[in-house]
Amino acid sequence: MSHLSPTVAAVVLAAGQGSRMGSDVHKVLHPLAGKPLLAHVLDNLEALGAERHIVVVGAGREQITSAFPDLAIAIQEEQLGTAHAVQMAAPALQDFAGVVLVLYGDVPLVSATTMARLCMAVASDTPLAVLGFRPEDTRAYGRLVTNTDGELERIVEHADATPAERAIGLCNSGIVAARAERLFPLLAQVGCDNAKGEYYLTDIVGLARQAGHRVATVEADALEVMGVNSTQELAELEALILQPVRT
């Protein structure tokens, strides 16, 4: 796995406050199966053979740098959205020519194999790939609308989806891979004309399509892309990953 082609750099988003965890401990430092959430992500990146990784941090970052003193970090002072967070890593990657993989510090179980599949879907004529999954309950997830070739045409948020679009089982994980020379110019075009006034990473899909680029989709198991936003979700994830051991 370590001889991955193309060359990969990862940006791990970990600037969120994690207020729903009800704890002073930074969200990505909460333990899952004996090690911090962020450690699971970093271990899988090592298994992938990523050339480098930058963790985007914000409030409470001293806890993260104390726990991981050798970490390369970029600082997001204001929480202005996921696209803005990835842009904070741009200076550290200005000399990088390869595929940038965007992950989340509170989504701990994306395997190195899945990361590799997503990165391999990026090509000269397909500069962007999005990781999708098929949950049992599609709830309020955004849907990935694909064409007959499986290429992504657009992402539709649940609230904006038609009944036909809501019937689509393929949902958006928020995890993407993109060629560095395409990613950062696309991020610079993302606007914040939405209800929260934030810059959303997934908006680069529409921008890429408008520019005539193909966008690939790769599917992962729903367990791999489960995020942790509360102690209840952490407990649920712990139970799921320990289940095979107990049976």
C-alpha cells in the first residue's frame, strides 16, 4: 500500500469546537477503541503511504499539538466552513504536485484501501473524486446525482432534493480527493451565499462541472464514513467496531 501512485498529500480537518461532546477534551482526542479519533486517521494515512499530511486546527489546538507534537498543522482562526479550512493548508502545499485527499479528524475509520481507491479515481481528465456511501437511513444526507457512467453531476442537499432525488441511495460523505493544481483555484471560487454564510467544500463539485471537468464517485462502506459529533455517536461507533470481537 505504501507505494501508492499518484503521490498523495492529506489535509485533515480538525478545527471544529466539538461542543456537542460535552467535554473540555478536544473532539478529535476522544478515544475510540483505545486511541484518539485523530490517531486512527493518521495511522490509516501512514498505511496509505501519504507523502505528507497537514492537520487544520482551530480552538483548543494546544491540546492537539501536545498530544501529537510532530504534527504539521495549519491554523483556521475563524470557523468559516470546510472550503475555507482546506484553503488554510494551501501555503503548506504550494510546492506539491499530486493528489490532495481531504479527510476529517472526527471520521476515524476510513481505511487506507478506501483512501487509495478515491485517490486513484483522480486522473488528468478527472481532477476531482467524491467518496459516497449508502446508509440504511439516508436521513438528511446530501445525495450524489450521477450519470449513466457513474460520474458525479451534482450534489443535492436533502432539503433541496426532489422526491426522485431523495430516492437516491448514494449519499455524500464530504470526503474528496483532487489534483492540487485544480483544487486550490476551485476553492478560491467558492462563495458563502447560503443559510449559514459558510464556504462549503462540496461546492467545488458544481464549479468543476461548470468548468467542464469530470468528477468521479467512489463508494465506501457506511461504517467507514461514520462521524463522531456526540458522546452517543462515539459509543455507537465503539460498539460497532468491537462487535466482531465479542461475537
